[in-house]
Amino acid sequence: MSAPAHALLAIDIGNTRLKWTLYDRAAPGARPLAGGAEFLDHIERLGEGEWAGLPVRPAAMIGCVVAGDHVRRRAEEQIDEAFDLPASWVVSSTEEAGLVNGYDHPTRLGADRWVAMIGARHRMLAAQRVAGAGPRPMVVVMVGTAVTVEAVDAEGRFLGGLILPGHGIMLRALESGTAGLHVPTGEVREFPTNTSDALTSGGTYAIAGAVERMVQHLRRRCGAEPVCYMTGGAGWKMAPAMATPFELVESLIMDGLLVIAEQRAVRLA
């Protein structure tokens, strides 16, 4: 591996998988050089596996983790073994990268939620500059193992958010708590006429309803139409059910990590 001065390894450790991308520099719009994902049970494969074959060696690393300290330590061991780099993890704070944290206890906000909002705000501001318009309020949705629905006003203040179970958790809860109910995969229908479709449609519309209610709350609070961003591995499932217009972004978390990395350049160098 060569050693360019600015290559950055960005890592997002969720509840199920570790996702990573190697970028050519630590800045928004950076070019991805490589990337992948590994289930948490197999993190130890990374150092001698995909990371051993990277085209360049990262000069710095930044990431966010919600899976717990034991998973974070296992990832750090792989980072140290493969690259001999210190790990830099984002922790929610009172303010960063133009976002103000309105949580009652700011450090208790999930780092993935915080980073995704920072990525979304950077995206919104860039789009508004191109349009010659001012900032807009945002609803930021992550659809994964759990679903989060965040409200951010036009000035960049996080007002609060919702947490609800993702599709899989909803279906497993129904299966375990309802006698004789099994959960095969169904389709999203307006008027489901079988149990499989009823279960899939119910979970999907529950998430859609939470998003639409938050859009209503934010519209009323700010007196302006919010922009809605959606991300996460299961975000595509929501498209048929959404009445609220939204933009599906592959990874707001990686976008947010790039924004933070640029602003923390001195500490990451």
C-alpha cells in the first residue's frame, strides 16, 4: 500500500454491520477508493482480509459506533493491526459542524443520529446555495434495525426526534407475541388481503406515518416546508408508502463523517 497524505478511512458501526469507506481525502465530496461491510460477528476478518488489499493506506481514521464498547474495541484492534492508526470516534456534543444539539443530555444522543444530521445539513445547505435560497428545516430519517426520525430547524438546531422499531423488529415482535402468527415476506399494499402483506404493509405504514407526523410538527413549528432526507439499508422499502416527498441518500453517516473530518483536520492529521 502507498501512503498518500490525505486518505481517510471512515467507519460506521451499527447494530448489525460495520460499514467502511476509504476516501482520497478528508472533505465533503471526497472520492471513494474502496468500501465494504462486515457483519459484527466477523470484524476480525477485516485486518487480514479486505483491508489488507486496499489500494492505498489511510492516513487517518474517523468513525461512529452504536454497537457497544466491546465491538468498538474489536474494531480498534483491526485498525491498529492493519494500519497502525489511532481510532477517532465521533461522540455527540452540544455543537459541531453548524449543528446545535437540543437533546436534554447531548452526549446521550446516538452518535449515528448526530453524524447523519450533520451530513444532511451539509447536503441541504449546498443544494440551497445552488438554488440561491436560504436554509430550510429538515426531517432526517434513518431506516435500519431501528428507525429514527429527527427534526432540525433552519438555523441548525436539533429539536428532537423519534425512535421506533424497524421492519424486522416489528415482525419478530408480532411473531413471538401472537399465537400461530408466522412472518413470511409480503408486499406493501394499500388494502392487504393476506397476512403476509398485512404485516409488511403495517410495518411500512407505521414508519411512514411517523415520518409524516414529524414533517407536520416541524412545518408548524418553523412555518416553512421541511426537506426530508432518508437513509439506511431499508430506506428503499419506504418509497411506495411515502406521501411526503423525500430524497433517498445512500449514506448520510459517511457524508457527515467527511464534514466532521474536514473540520477536525488538525486533530486527525
